[in-house]
Amino acid sequence: MHLDLMDAKAPVVEEIRAAKEVAWENPGVCPFDEIKGKLPLAASDIADAEARLARFAPFIAKKFPETAPLHGIIESPLTDIRRMKDFLNESCGADITGRLLLKQDSHLAVSGSVKARGGIYEVLKHTEDLALAGGLLGEDYTVFDSEESRAFFGKYAIHVGSTGNLGLSIGIMGAALGYRTTVHMSADAKAWKKKLLRERGVTVVEYDSDYSLAVQEGRKLAAGDPFSYFVDDENSAALFLGYAVAARRLTKQLAEKNVVVDAAHPLIVYLPCGVGGAPGGVTFGLKHEFGDHVYCFFVEPTQAPCMLLGMATGLHNEICVQDVGLTGRTEADGLAVGRPSKFVGKTVEKLVSGVFTVSDEKLYVYLRGLWNREGIFIEPSACAAFQGAVKLREMSRLFPKDGETEERLRSACHIVWATGGSMVPKEEREALDVKA
Ligand SMILES: *Cc1c(COP(=O)(O)O)cnc(C)c1O
């Protein structure tokens, strides 16, 4: 690795190496109209994914009764958090003047994290492909909730490498459809996630190593078996599109809340980032909805800022956080990824406005603040997003300190994307000092 060359190219690498909290403005960001035709996926791909999820909705509603109120569409609330805004302004040094909303993917049905979007979508897409090829499928998708269907999918295996939440989503949906499902878990994965999966009949293989190796092993095992399918978190267009659908639904939720998005009313979105699929897919979707009026910022742990490192150096998956002396270890298990997705990095490198990093201690400040002020629990990984709302003004090229910018920010809507938490067991929450 040519570290001196990288240093010259990206001064932020020194700060990353020192594990400082940074606010990096992406110099490569482009007007959306200029680049949307050059991206590997298009608006029609997002529409296709949305339609597929709608086809499966009757099955989901039947198999997972908690989704019945939304007729089998797995979607989360968008919630005003005024008291949290006060907390951030009073106690965390923030200067948030516009509206602050929480996108509660922490409370998504079935698997309680943002992975219920991409992960479940990919399993459903694979299922539809197999069912069509096997002549199993007519108009009625509730056939997937039958013994005959489960016996059919029992011939097939699904493998996935995960730090936890992707494994939960793939495992729960895979097992519900009858697949033989194996989740390859990295060392960071929490014990309760492994236990829950085993209870659902999922095979959990544990690794001492980090996420990238767990993925590698899963990929290898699946490759040796023609009846096996590997959900490739590092390279999957299907996962990415499953996440992107969120943006189409968010547009409707914003309209219901009378939130206007235009040049004078920017939408500013903060997304916790691991390997990049979830924040990347959501960003891709949001850019198609709102173009240059939406600003998407990723947030990563100071010890695992893989996407920042990949984008700032232009090396993407050819560099990992260990190459600059970081551990890759963090309490934010969902973000404990050392090497970013090249597919995602290349797709969104001109769409993402910037990246923040956050230290582990801050995650708990945000976690307890949200609990104490709003009575909402989200997991540490998800709390990373608050760092963006707190440190936005450090993005001084995008938001300079002048009257016009102040006016725009007063009219802005900020969305903190809460990516997980509702399935965290009570004992785990209490250990974090959040008691009912
Ligand atoms: C997976 C995950 C993320 C990040 O998603 P990536 O696709 O890995 O970037 C963020 N928060 C939580 C809680 C997650 O589980």
C-alpha cells in the first residue's frame, strides 16, 4: 500500500489514522442530473424492487402478523423528536435550527433493523426467481406460506456473512421460507443475535475474525454447492435496491408531515455506515427523489471508517482501516467493518455529501439522551447518526456561516436514520442504563 501517495492525496487520512472525529466534505460530489445516467442502476430498478415487495406483501402479512396493519409492507415511522433536538443543542454543542426527525428503522417489523429492507428484499427476489423457474408460482404469493413451498425451498441453501443484523434478517426470512440458512458471524456479533437465530433453526458459524473474513468464508462455502445462494453484502445490487425503496416511501411520509423539500428547504439525512449498502442504497434512492435538494451524510466509528477511507483515497475496497493502524473494533457492532464495498463506493462516490466519524463514548451519550428525552431505544450503531446532526456546521464549505445559509438551515429538515434496536433484549438494554 502506497501510504505516502495517499497522504498527499487526502490530508484527512492523517486524522483518520489518529482516530479523531472528523467531518469530511466530499470534493467529488456532483449535480445529480449530470451523473444519474452514468450510474450502474436507475430509477426503473428501484421501481421494480418496490413492485416486487408489493407482490410479496400478502405472504408477509400472513406469515408475520405484526405486518398486517401495513398489509405486509415492512415500513417504519418517521417521528418528530423535538425534545432530543433540545438535548443535542443544550448538552452536545449542536446548533440545529430546523426540524429534526427520526426515521425509525430500529422498529421495522420482522427483524428490527434497516437490514429488514435490503436483506429481506434479496431473499424474496431469489425466492421469486427460483419459484418461477420451478413452476411453483401463479398470482397468489401466499403459496409461499405452505408446507409444499417450504419443502421445495428446503432443497436450497442460503449463506450470508454478517456482523449481526443482516444475519437476523436473512436468517428469519430464509427460515420462514424453508431454506437451509447459514449465517457466518464475525467476532463483533452480539451473543443474543446468535442465540435468536439458532432458536429459529438457523445454523450460526462463529469466527474469531472480523466481518470481511466471515464474508469470505461464507462465499467460499456457498460457491462449492450448486443449490447454495450467497447473499453478498459487499457486492449486491439486490440488497442495495431493497434499501433504495425506502426513499420512495419516505417521500410520501414527508408529504404527510407537510415537509417541503426544495432549494430553500433542504433535506439533510444522516446515515450510519458499515460496509455501505444500507446508507448507499438509501442515498441512491433519495437522490432520485430529491436530486440536489437532499444532502446525505454517512457516519462511521472512529475505529472503523472504512467507507471514508475508501472514498477519500479513491482506493475503495483496496484499502482497509487496519492499513492505517486502526483496530476496526467498536461497540457499534453493525458498523464494525474494516473494508468497504467497492460496488457501493463506486456507485455513490459522487452522491454522498460527506462523512462524519464518531467515537464510541458519544454513541452512549446519544443513546441515553434519546431514551431519557423521547423514551425511544435504539442500538449503539444506530446512534452514530446523531453525530451528523450535531457536527453539521463543521461542513463549512457546504454550509458556510452566512445569512443566506442560516435562513436555509432554519427551513431545513434533518433526518437521523435510526438503523436498529427494537429487538435488543431487555437485559442488554438495562446493561446500557436504559431502564423502563
Ligand atoms: C448494517 C447496519 C448499518 C450499516 O449498513 P451497511 O450496509 O453495513 O453500511 C447501520 N446500522 C445498523 C444497526 C446496522 O445493522
